[in-house]
Amino acid sequence: MVETAVGWMGVCGTLHNGVLRTFVGYAAPGALVAAIEAIDPEPFEDDWCPELRERLCRYFDGRAENFQDVRIAAMWSTEFQRQVIAALRAVPRGETVSYQELASRAGRPNAARAVGQVMASNPVPILVPCHRVLASGGKIGGFSAPTGLDLKRKLLALEQAQGLNELS
């Protein structure tokens, strides 16, 4: 667990499997612990990947970090989901894409709604930067993190993202 500019954050995973889950934007450490325990009733605190922790801290301090090399546990079951995640992980910091554009990049230009479902079920925000996906016309769209759209706006502002028409 670490306190960041957007709230408390935690990462669950193992060196063997990679990152299983990220928790972002919690108001207090207790809220973060409760969220983790809802997934795993017997979690243990272990700094299993100090390099990733340090990189995430740099990211939340506003420095450019790319997480494409971070191993994420295999959790997307369909080829379409894997294509969407791969296309999204290639979107660099400071850039945004629409659900429609991400669907096209994943090879399914008519699947914008399905892309939205993949984003809504993303267990590893930041590492898979679903906050960079906007609705058409640069609208904020959705975000299923604890503080929702407020957190999405903060993350996009942190990255100095282009393309969002409603940051304030």
C-alpha cells in the first residue's frame, strides 16, 4: 500500500504470476484494505515487487512511466479481450482514444460497446490504462474506480492528456 496524489493504492500479485489486481484512489488505508479483503479474505502484506512500487510512485508524482513491460496475470479469456488490452497498453501517456477508436485498433471497428465492457471489468487500472479511453466527442465516458469520474479526470490531468473536452 502506498499513498499517492490521487489516494491510496495497492497492488496484488506474485513474482511468478505477475500482477493480479491494482486498487487505485482509495480515501484511506482502511478502505483500501477492505477492498483487498473483499477479493482475498486472507491477504498478506509483502513488498513482492519493489521496482513496480517505485515506478508507480514516480507515475503518481507526474513522471513519465510506461508499464507495457509489467507482467499481468492472464485474466482475459477471449481473443477479442486480449486484442483490446494489447491495443490499449500501446496508447502512450498523454494520449486518449475513444471506445470506437480502440475497437478499430483491436480489429473490430463495430465493437465499441464490447470495448466498454472490457474496460469496465479491467482489474488492473493504471497498468492497463482504461482511464485513457473516452466516449465519442472527447466526453469523459465512464470509470468504475472508487471515486469514479473524479479519479479519471485526475489521472488524465496528471498525464496532461489531450482530447478530453470536460476536464473541469
